Amino acid sequence: APVASSLCVQYTHRTIVITGGLLAFSGMALGFFGLNMVWMYATIGFLQGLGISFSWTPAISIVSHYFSKKRALANAIASAGECAFAFMFGPFFQWLISQYGWKGALLIIGGIQLNICVCGVLMRPLASSRLLEASHCETEIPPGNSASRRDKEDKSPIMQKTFNWMLVRRPEFVLYAIFGILAAMSFFVPPLFLVPLSYSLGIDESWTASLLSILAMMDFGGRLLCGWYANLHVTKTIHLLAMTITLISTSLMLLPLANSYLSLAIFTGFYGFFFGTTVAIHITVLADVVGMPEFDSALGLFMLIRSTGGFVGPLLAGLIVDVAGDYRAVFYMAGATLVLSAGFLVILDQLQQRKKRGRKIRTKPQKSTLPYPSLRILKHQ
């Protein structure tokens, strides 16, 4: 992700997305040969994973650059396709394996991923968008109205030309990155341990498979609804994110209490819905924390740091299951970790509020104590 973000600030998002599509296709196509495990790690693991990162990171970034007022809704709609495809991909992939074998299935999936290049071609370069906007503003603003032109230029989006590694020194970014690590440790738990938990409860295998579909459907609805609500600007996005994280942790804490398929499906639906609300706005909150000029660098660094939580989380969860001998314990761990992550959001919000108050105090005009207007004019001069 940092490599993709650094390339985005040097080249166009379109170029990096197309490159990512080619890398993802190459990884799956070369994995078709299946020479040995090292070959599979190098192709499907490294090459295809690099391609996905090269395509996902610029795609999320460019949506945030395109939209300002409706950024939360745009991110929610853009990410909703992930849920729709996740809902139908499981049965589809199983059908491909049954019809063409695992090698043929890999080749077909690689061909599907090649369509990422088509999506990348449709992504209009930001530089062209700014030039068109500037020329449009020049045709609308009278030649003598230089003040209005300066206002327009100040409001126009400016991208950072170099990758800013120094974001790790900013307390706001560090706090949000810690939140991302703790949240990622918990987000991977339900998809991995939901099915084993249902097996331990004696639920039939045919019913168990539908739990992930329920999770995907509710995730889809949560993203769209939260994106729409965030666009109303009724609640501050970081406050909304803290609330959704708290609701996710509550649903995870209640999920182990399920003792039947119906109760498990209900709690799974609650988790999927609130997870979708979180995914819909957490990128928007990152943009609010660092600002759009630094957003590309921040997104790459955030994904790099957050991935450590995604790596450690499943390992820690597996260890807890082995020690406790019960799948319920891992859901309690995930809920407690999410509560801790919400605490860092609260600290971040307090830090931002304190800095905002400090700026207001520094910019507050001081009342002049000079008795005569002429002296005040002399002082101003």
C-alpha cells in the first residue's frame, strides 16, 4: 500500500490501477501452472497480492479526491460492490472448481480480475480534472476580479507531490493508526470462526453456509445507509465511527450467547450491518484527520500499519481457541479489542478539539487600548 500511494503521487491513479490489474491477472495466470508451493506463494501470494494493493489503494484514494461534500456517501457506494460480489462469489467459485478444476478456476478468476484494467481506464486523472476546473473558473470570473480568482485557487484541490513518511510523527495520525491496528485484529475474527462456532453448536452444514451470506447482505445495507446518513452531516464522522465501533463490539459480545441457528443468524446480521457502517466512513475519517493534500500518503501508511493487526489478529484468536477450548472466547476477545480501539478515537477527537480551541484563541483579535483613533491608525501602519 505505501508503494502504491507513493507511485500515485508521482504518476496518475489511472496508471497504478491498470498496473495493479495486470499484476493481479499475472499472479493468477502464473499460479495456473502450480509447479510447487514456493511457486504458489510467489504468484498467487506475492504477485497477485501486490496487484490487488496497487488497484485497491488508488481506487479508494481517487474517490476521496473526486468528492468533498458527499465523500462519505461516495466511499460507501464504491465499497458496496465488495459486499455484493462476496455474497455470490463463494457458490460461484465452488461451481468453477467443480466444472474446470482448481487450475481452471484460477485462470478464470484471473481473467475476471483483468477487468480491473478497464475500470482503471475509466478513472479520469486528477490533474486533468483540475485543469478543466481552472479553465471553467476563468471563463466564469471577470478579468478584473482577482480576489475571486484567488479564492477559487485556494479552494482547489492540491495533491502532495512527494510521499510524506513524516506523517508517523503526527499525534493525530498515530492515534488513528493504533485504532486501525486494534480494529483489524477484531474484524477478521467472525469470518474465520463463525462457521466453526456454528458447527460446535450442532447446526447443520447446509444452514451454516448461509451465515456468511447474511453477513454480506447486512454489510451491504450498512454501508449504503451509513454513507447516506454521514452525508447529512448531522453527526461528526469521527463520533459516528466511534458509535459504530461500540455497536460492533456489543454485537460480538452477544454473539456467543446464541444457541440456535436463528439467534446466531440474528447476531451475525447485527455484526454485518454495523461492520458495514464502519467500513463506509473510516476512510472518510482518515481524510478528515490528515487533510486531502496528505491523503494519498496517509492512506498508504495507514494500510501498512493496519495490516499488522490483520496479521496478528487471526493468530492470537487461534491461540485463544486452543487454550480455552471454546470458540466463544475469541468473540469476547474481539469485542474487548474493539472497545479499546474506540477509546483511541475518543482521545483523537479530544486532541482535535483542543487544537481547534487553541487556534481560535490565537486568532482572536485583541482589543486596542489606545485612546484615540489616530493613534490606532498609527499603530496599524
